[in-house]
Amino acid sequence: MCTEMGCGDYYDLRISCWDGADLDPGSYDIAIDLGGGVEVAITCVTGDEAGCHTFGEDFEGYMEAKEIVVTYYGYDGPPPDSFEVEVVMEGVTLGSGYFEPDWEVSYPNGAECDPGCLNAPDQELHIDHPTLEG
């Protein structure tokens, strides 16, 4: 028997400082290159106006004290096989990486009941603390 619950593809990239400390105050610019000229930009700001703003489709960002979580919600086509990420603060690159999510199919409506959803285990990108002149 199948239920009628919908689903979407899902994946988290967790960005944190390599030493496990809280994120430094400031604005983090996250560029995601999906290849083929498709790019997504996310800006996350700490402090009184903390939050993330996404420019592009299928990705969102949110902040916690020790990490920025970039989530892929795929509703408009197949998920990316791979992508590149770069994290920049005030022109200084804090970290970058190349990621290939390990997509697995799940069936939340019952075994072999469509739609099948693709999910991948979380991955991590560790960044440096900024060394900004100021």
C-alpha cells in the first residue's frame, strides 16, 4: 500500500571552522558552481542581523553559532552529480572544496511507491578564521 506523501531531493553541506570554534563575526559569501554556467550565491551574516540570503535555485543557507548549513532541496530536475564551493569573507578565501554527494533513493510513500526521493549523507567543509586587516 502506498501513501501520498510528497518528497524532494535533500543534501546538507556543513561549513565550520577547522578548530570547532564559533564563526567569526562578519559576512560570509558562499559561491556554489554546479558546472555548465549554473551558479548559486549565498550570503550569510553574523551579529544583530544574522541570517542567510540565497541567490539562485534549489539551495538555501542557515546559520548556527558554529556552522553555516547549505541545504540542497531539489524540486526542479535531477540533483547535481558534483559541485564546487568557495567561502569568502571581505575578499579573503577561507576555504573551498569539490563535492560529489552519494545519492541514495528512498521511498517515503512505501517500498517501491513513487515518487522516489534522492538523499545524500551530509558532507563538511572546514574553513580558516579570517585574517582581515582592519
